[in-house]
Amino acid sequence: MFRCFMVLVTLLAVGLTLPRRAEACTAALLEGPAQRLVIKSYDWHDGSGWLVLNPAGQAKKALRLRTGAASLRWTSRHASITFNQYGLHLPNSGMNQAGLVVETLWLKDSRYPKADQRPALNELQLVQWLLDRFDSVSEAVTALPTVRVAPVHGRVHWMVCDKSGACASIEYLKGRLTVHHGASLPHRALANHTYAQSQRSYQSRGDRGTRGSLDRFARATKGHALPKGRQAGLHHAQRLLERVQAGSYTKWQLIWQPAKGRVTFRTRSKGRAWPMGWRNFSFTDTKATCATGSVAMTLGDASKSPIAALLRPLSQAKLRASVRRRLRRLGMPRAGAVATRIAGYAASIGCARAATTQ
């Protein structure tokens, strides 16, 4: 089986490797007469993390990973809601206020470009950069050739969708950027094969004789049509997520509603139950300000309070301790040093004094 990407954003930067497990993730855009939804099923052995609300107006510099790589700099134009596991500004999934959604999935065939003169950022900071800077898939695709992805750990690809229903798959194959969108993306879904492989399989066999990633791609594609009515569409998305989940290994299930700026989600840290059921959060529930910085809610928080009331700034000490615990669960050496680096990076993000062009 193929693995869903799990970010351990600085581990390889200090020469570490991780135990590997079989994973499976799926993302898709669903469309009907009343709405468009982007779904994601995220599978991994650890379900801990945060829901994060990131403000606009933050000045950012990509985490420097290797000597000689010029780090990308930018200012966030949009606020974003993200799901993070190993630090702030390093999301697995997210949506911005313009309705752009970015999802990360594992792809074993990924091969990133060699170092060149372009500014670099890692595979998860690409997610935050796209959310921070762009309104639409068209804008994001146009900007991608100006930057270079310098990988830390994950061989991944990405699915990007906007509120108009436009989507793109973004892949690095044999060191080259490969983007499918518009007419070259007839099926708006992604799993853990390349988009081209998934498309060919679905066109020739549908879900007959397929398994694993190709089966999940086929199921998501066949289930893309939403019924009439917003609530009926939401229930359809929830049922489809159940069909592509990987048992208790599925830790997050997300339903993004780009036109409404809302996410419906459920999470679990262990076991087969979804302890809090489906929850909702939207940009209108509270306001993120650059002065406050990014605020977060711990996933799995059992409080029945509204999510907006649970969002808090993460102190450097708390962030470091949380990340250290998660790394130690993996049996990682030097977990404290890695967590310190992650927390220090988050603390370096502040308000921009002037807008940047990148």
C-alpha cells in the first residue's frame, strides 16, 4: 500500500529517518447544484495536531534546510484555516479566505528538482505559501515555476481547488514540475498514484480489478456528484469519506466548503471511535489579527465550547513541548533539539512592515 504524507518537517534536516507504515489518503472535489465541497481523508498512526487560524499580514521566510538554498520570502495576503501536526506555518491541509484549498498526499514516485537559483521552500511550506498568496488555481499554477521545492522528508503531491470548481494536481516527476488542470484534469480527485496513472486506470477499468490507491481514486471520482440541498450534500460527503477511509488509521476527515469559508471535520487520536463527532469552523466565527498571530486549538479537545473560544496563541514553550512529545512517540532521537527548532521558527514569524512582491 502507499502512504499518506505525514510531515516531520525538520527531521531530515538533522539527518533523521522515520519508521514507515502503510498509509492511504484521498482528496476530491464534489460538486452539485447547491455547492462545491473538497474532501480529504488523512491516515496515519498519530492523530494529534492543531486546527490553526493564520492571519493575513504576516512576514514569512521559508525554513532554511540546506546551506546554499535561498529561502523564499513572502507576506500573507489571506487568512487561512489549516490542520497542522508538527508546528505552525507547516500545514498538511488548509483553505484561505479566497476559497483556495490545498491538500498534501503521499506519492512515492515524486522526484524533486535539483538546486538552482530559484528561492526554495519545503514541501509543507508550499501549502502555506499557496494559501497565503493566491486567490485561485490559475494564479497558483502560474506562480509555481518561480519557486523550487527543497524536500525535507515527504515524497508527496498536492491537490489544489478553488471555489469556482477549478482544480489542479501538482507533482514533481523526474525532477520536473508536472501540473494537470483544466482539460488535462477530467477527474478532480487524487490519491497515491500519479494523476496520469490514476486517470488511465479509471478510464480503462473504473473500480473493477483495482485496489488500494486506484480504488480510492475511483470511488472518489464516482462519488463526485452531490445531491440537491446543502445538508444532503454534506451527508453525501461524509458517507463518501467513510468509503475511502483506512479503518482506525484514518485520523482526520475534512470537508472544506470554499464558498462559505467553512470546514466540517472530525478527528481522533486513537481507537475506532470519533469522540467529538463532526464539528464546524468558519472564518466568520472569529477574526485573526496579525498582532495576535496564529492561534490554535488542539485536535481532540473534548470541550463542548465553540471552536472560536478554544483558539489560543501557542507559546514557544508549549509548542516545543507538544512537538517533542509527538516525536518521542515515534521513538525519535534528538526530539528535543528538533522541537526547539520548530518552535523557534514559529516564533520568528511577525507582522510585515511592508508588502513583498513574492
